[in-house]
Amino acid sequence: MESTVLTAHNREQFGTRAATALRLEGGLLATVVGAGKPTQVITLDQREFDAAIRKGFRVFELELAGDKQQVIIQEAQWDALGDHLNQVDFLRDPDGSIWAAREAAKEVVEED
């Protein structure tokens, strides 16, 4: 399971205007949930995330204020036409067990 590092920043402002402003600046809205920890609302660099996805990465190390945590994509939300990514929701996967279970399930389905 390969991963890549993405730099994240805490989001301080909320609402439609703040979200629109962040997107215009090249930001991607994101949340991080799971592992019994509180939800984190963050911003990523849209270009950095797009480049990682194009290279095939699905497991990420989010670096936030010097702390790294391993996450996987839980859900991606697109605009009404499906052209632009509006938000990504990540699931914490500190030991890689969720990713391993997903891959094992895919192998079973592909065998049938």
C-alpha cells in the first residue's frame, strides 16, 4: 500500500462565501473522520490532490501542523455537472486495516 504526503491546513471560516473564496484560491475543502477522534475540517491544495489522484494514490498521509495521519478517501462530492470536485471526506486508517479489508473484498468479488 503506497501513500503520498498531502499538506493540510485547518479551516477557520465556514459557510458558502468562505468555501467559495477558498476554492477560488485553489483550495479543496475536506474533512477527516474516524478512529474515535473528533472530526477535523481542513483545506488541501487542489492541484496537489489532483496530481496524487492522477498518479493512482488512494492512501494519503495528511500533514497538519507537523502531525501526520494516514487516511483513505471515504467520499468525494462533485458539482452538479460532475466537472469540479467540491469536497473530499477522508477516513482515518492509522494501521492500514480498512484499506487492507477493502482490497481483500475487491479480490473476492473479482474472483467470482
